[in-house]
Amino acid sequence: MSRSQLNIMQPLKTVEVMTDDPCWQTLFPELSPEQFLSDFWEQKYFLVKTHPSDHFRSLFSLERFDELLQSVPVQSSAFRMLQTDEDGNSTEVKPASKEAAFSGFAEGQTLVLNSVQHYQTKLVQLCKMLDETLTQRHSVNAYLTPVVSGGRQGLPVHIDSHDVFVLQVEGNKHWRIYNSKDWLPTNNVSEEVDKKTLGEPVEDIVLNPGDLLYLPRGYPHVAESTGEAASLHLTIGANTLCWRDVLEIALGLAEKNERELRCAVRPAQLNNKDAFAQSFEQAVNAFSSTIDTGSLCDEIFRRCFASEARVAQIGRLRDTDMLNRLGPHSLVCLRPGLKVHVTEDDRVRLHFLSKEVSFPKTARPAVELALNGRPLRAALLAQIFDTDGARRFIDKLVRAGLLRPLSEDK
């Protein structure tokens, strides 16, 4: 499979980009993505205290937390309640009812809503922007910590296996950050925090509403509420795509085409180190010679970036309902926020929203028109298809969620 020459690996910025949509400057107004990647990413923490106090309330709020708590089952994985004792040991409590969750909060327990980007359009957009800028997958958890005498922390001193962006929405949070060993933990390689060897914090700060903290994985840290109001913050976590993950995906592709990788290891090979070394080298060579990096890159994109919608799909039902009222002069356009990956072999294939839609290679000019971000009429496709063919092309892409109608026939 060869990579298409269509230049749409990056998001199409020309389609209905509103000025108040979350963008890189929403987080870092004075730091470019290039500078962040070179100077801070996976290296050192970074604090932003230049935003107004209500800066993140357009993304989330205490009222929105309250609304979601009414609809999210408290015994599902979407909800957690945390209690930390006087020794800093945290336990997760599963309340029997929503009333028990409210009571727990009143008694000092932290409430957590996981993956709130699924319920908030602007958080979807923010995650998508970070996905594209940092080539990692991002999700958002919301932490609500009450105020009690002496402050309250939701989690003890701990190390995260992923980088986080902490957005202080309401209230205040006192953070203590300790020195990192710079060893980049993952879900497979982690380490418990030894409180005896922590030493003094390298940073002791209070996040106020509108503040942002970037914290790379590997930094031990702890946070507790302070002040006179509950603390609400969002934690945007980067689900890191490591080279280990790439090798695992590559091995999965290689074993489909290389029989030697599927052969069992023989007892004689395990019982003789020289024989094992020779057989292992043969397997590694078979693996290396089988991998096509172009196909590997396509597969990584499909799994890691096209496997879940990073776009608000509100309106899909109305769009489908409008199909039978569309005519040659009806306007359609690319759905905002879609990241589309195109490959080409005997057909032109569009990968998006966990699906693949393909067309004959003769339809390539029509695909380019559909993806250029400008409104499109079926009549403009007359030189590529006949009238019925143009209608079927648009109908297929509207049903798939790639195009959306802007107008009916007048």
C-alpha cells in the first residue's frame, strides 16, 4: 500500500474554525508548540499564571460537574471517590448511591469524573488539538476536592505514568512537586514512591483559578485543596505512544506475513544458549526484513488516532434525515474537527471515525474536493460522475459522517 499524495495528514483548519475554539494558545499563550516540545516535553514542569481567573470555565465548571454526576452511574468506571487518611494513604470508595456520593463529598472525600471529554464539546476539541500537536492520545478527568480543616488531598504522593496538564478551574490547590529520576515510567514500567527518600519539594506552589501546570511523567507530586472553596481542576493526561508500542504493532503486522515468527520455540533451542542466540537472530532478521515502514505508519495512525471520534458528532441524525431533500445545488461540507487519513492502492481509502470508506481511483478528484474544506455541490462533480454517481458519492460520505449538509435545494 502506498501513501496517498493528498496533503491531509494535518487537520483541515479552513472549515468553520471559531475564534473561541480551544487552541494551543488556550493553554500556552506565550510558548510555541515547537518550544514546548524541545524544552519541556518529557523533561521538566512548566507553570502558566497569566490567564484570567475564569479562563477555563468555558471548558468545565462546578455546575457542569454537578450535572454530569446526575447522569453518570456512581458505580461505573466513569466515577471514583477518593479518601486519604492522616498518613497519606488513599483508598477508592464505591458509593452505593448518588446520595452516598454527596455525603462523601460533604465529609471530605474527593469526587472524580473520568474521561469527561466525552460529555463536553470543547474538551473534545482541546484533546484533538493536543493529539495532533503532540502525536499522543489525550483524555480528561475532573477532580473535585472539598475544603475541610487543614486542607484535603485526593491522592497521596505518587508518580504518574503519563504526562499531565493540570487546569485549575475553581478554588485553589496546593501542589508539592519532588525531584524526578528522569526515567520515564510507563504502564508496564513503574515504581512506588519511597517517602523516606523524597527529600524536600523542588516546587511548592498554589494553583489559583486560571492557572495551568504541565507535569511530565516521573515527577512525584501531591496536591491538596486550600482556601475557602472547593477545588475543581481538570487533568489532561497524555496516553503516551512509546517506541515499545510501535514495536509491538510492528510485530503484529510482521507475524501475518512471516511464518518463522509464528513457529514454536523448540526445547533444543532453549536448552542451548548458542542455538537460542542463532534462532533469535534469525527471528529478528525475519522481523526486520518483513516490516514496511509506510504500512506501519498507516497502522499506527489507524489504531491510535482514528480509532475514536475526536469530533463532536452532534447533528448526525439531522444530517441523515436531510439526505432525501438534497439536490444538485445543495451545499455540503467537511464535518469540522475530523482528522482524515488517506491511503491509495487499487482504490482511494479514507480512514476516519474508526471506519474506512473507499472509492474507485477514478473518484480521486472528487475526494480531493470533498476534503479541501470548502462547501461543495453535487453539480460541481458533473465532470467526474454522472448525476446519480455524484448523488451516491455525497450520500455515502454524509451517511459515514464525513460530510454534513449545509442547505437543502432551493
